Amino acid sequence: MKQEKGKGIYNVIAIGAGTAGLITTSAISGMGGRAALIERNKMGGDCLNFGCVPSKGLISSARAIQNIRHSERWGLEKQEPIFDFKKVFERMRARRAIIEPNDSVERYEQLGVDVFQGDARFISPHEVEVNGQVLRAKKIVIAAGSRAGVPPIDGIDDIPFYTNETIFDRLNEKPESMIVIGGGPIGAELGQAINRLGVKVKLVEVFPQILIREDPEVSQFIRDRLNEEGLEVHTGVLPKRVYQENGRIRMDIVPFSEKDNPKAEIQTIEAETLLVAAGRIPNVEKLNLEAAKVDFNKQGIIVNENLQTSQPHIYAAGDIVGPYQFTHMADHHARTVVGNIVKGLIPLPLPKSRVDYSVVPWATYTSPEVARVGLNETEAISEKIPYDKYNQSMAEVDRAILESSDEGFIKVLTAKGTDKILGVTIVAEHAGDILHEFVLAMKQGIGLGKIANTIHAYPTFAEAVRKVGDSYNRTRLTARAKSIFTWLFQRQINR
């Protein structure tokens, strides 16, 4: 007989209904366990409501608009796109609404999960309070996610601004211009997309390059594209003050190298609106983690390789743990946690599941996209790791040529003298999709030689991956080997 909701003891309570919390509770319930899920805001968490889903919906429309703007590349008459800014945002929300039921309260209740909506607060290591009700569990999973960080700029609290958590639902009318603080993936993606919708965008980044985690050549490639499309990109500058004047937002910026110099030259930029995309902050403050005796710091909750906190029965997963704040990493965390919870049911000394950061892919959905897995060249040099490098231009890939998407490249690093893949960076349309053949190869220990010897359908973008393998195989034909083959071929003719 099913216990009354909220009564008795749960096998698992998950705090946060983002990817990690959803996967954990549905898996436990699906295996016959009793699971509770607590969410203070919207089911689906950041990804569904404020991140991956709406941003890619908006980017899709912006890409279509840009293609029309350059329709002569496809043999069509050159023309200006005709669109309604408000309808583009409505379309994005409609697309998101199709996905929303997958993460809804109704669906998870049907799956057997007890869903509670409200702020979760620990009152002991085994007890969580929500809306005045105390829930108890053998295991607890903290998956409370992160939120947009707001840099400490003088005046920022006195002006209206957007973050990724507000822009998709509150920006309805087309602004004439926008300042974007932050040149990371969120700032670069949204800055380009909104600029393509006819808004003059000014991007401000404190680091010397946008997309700071990428190689300089990758960053420069994307910056050049943004510049070509009319974005005004400022790097290596620090916002010192922001204020409103005559209905516009004005921002004083100084070179970062001169940030402590009171006589530093100030440049003022202005726009109608402001978007803050300057990093993420883990949601730890309201959880009362002290009552649970769970250790944490400003980066988030501290966990071991099994994702256990300082309390072995309490796990943490997703953005609140880091170091990779990706939906697919939250998915991996959840699977690791579920594995350990299930193994704990069996009275045998089974090895615990460990989180695996050895092969972590990610993509930035600018146009062209930037996709990465493993080491990039900057990291390899910094860590003094010997490597060989193989480059493949998309201009040599037939499908890319036919699609007028032949800008960009693939760069693969292998262990010196071998075909073992250390890392891959792709700058190209569909880079995020192309990357996964390399991801699988790295995970399963498949080298470039075997990739080259695998049949790839023609003409596809994936053929670019085979071409990289061919580049490796050509290096195996040394001058000595070629001379031997030349002799053998000549001998065959002369016999």
C-alpha cells in the first residue's frame, strides 16, 4: 500500500528538479524505490526554462534570418529578411512548451515520484523542510543548480537588466541596442543571436579574448565572425560603472590592466538595454547546509569521486558541484549517484561508481559552432604534454562546400608518435554533432587509424572526421617506406 505523500521515510529525496534531480528520482522510483523531488521554481530547471532549450530555439530562428540575409550564397536573389521580433520570441516559447511536459509535475507524479514545490531547507542530516512540512530520507541528493552571477559593478543594482533567467520570457519588444557583459558561451551565443535579430550588440569581456577556455585561434575565428556581423566586441576591459542617462544605459569601461589606476582612460559605451552573462553562482545559501553538516565553499558543494558530500548518505550533483556546468554532466552525475545508491542496497562489497571527467564534450552554439573534447593546444603546451597535431579544413569537405558551410576547421591532438586522441576542437557548422565520433573514439580507446579505416557515408559532414584519420595514416608512409614500395612496384613491372 502506497504511503501518504510526505509521510514516513523516503529512500531518496532530491532537492532541485533540473536534469540531475529528475533523472535521480525517476530512476529510483522506476526501480521500486520511494522518491521525493523538491523544486522551488520551475520543473526542468535552468536548462529547460532559461538555458539550453530556449537559447537554441532563439538561435535557430536567428540562423534562418541570417541565411535569408545572405541568400545569394545559395543561388537565390539577395534580400532582406522580413520578420517580427516578438513572433520570433513567441516561436521560441512555443517550441519550449512542446518539451515542457516531459519534465512536468504531472508526469513525475505519474512515474511515482512525490513532487513538492517550495524552498528546501535542511533541519538535520536526514530531514528536509519544505513549506513547513518535514520530509525524511535514507539518502538525499542536492541538485539545486546555479544562478546567473552579477558582477560588483558600481550602479548595477540601480538599473534594469536581463540575465538568461529573465530575457527569454520578459524581452518582448525589440530594443535598438544592447550591451552584453560576458564573452563566454552564453554571452557569445545570445549576443550573436540577438544581433542577427537587428539589435546592435556591444559585447564586453574582462579577459583578453572571448571564449577564454578555447585556443586563441578559435576565439579569434569567432570574434572575426561576430565583427563581420556587426557586433562591437570589447575584450580585456573592466566595467567600472553603469548608470542611466536620458533613458539609456551607459557603461564606463577601462582596460583591465589599468583597473587600479585612478587616472586610467575611461571609455563610455551606451545602449538601450543590458544583458548580464558573467558566470554562474551555486545555489547553496538557502539550503541551511550547516544543519546537515555538509561542507561547501563559494564554488559549490564539496564532494568526493563518488559524489558523496561530507555526509556519506548525502550526495550532490549537477551545477552545484561543478566543475562542468553542462546538462549532460548533470545527467552523468545523476547516473553515478543512482549507481551508488543502488549498490548500497546490496550487502556485498561492490566498487562504488565514480564520476568520470576524462572525456567531457561541450559545445558553444555560435555560428559557426565551437565544440571541444579533451585537451586543446593551449592546455597541452601549458602542461608540457608532447603531441602531434592534425588539421582538417572544412573547405575540403564536399558536403560542407555544397551546403555553403565550408568555413572552419577540425584540430586533433594525438599523443606524440601515436594515433591516440588527446583532444579535439572543431569550429564549424554542426560542430557539436560532428564531435561525437571523436568522443566515442576517445572513450573506447579508438585511434585515428581505425577511424580512417571505417566507412563513412558520402557526402556527409562526418566525412571530415575520416579525413583527419587519413591525415594520420599518411604520416605512416615514411620516406624509407615509400622507397621500398617504389622498388616493389618497379620490380613488378620489370618481371
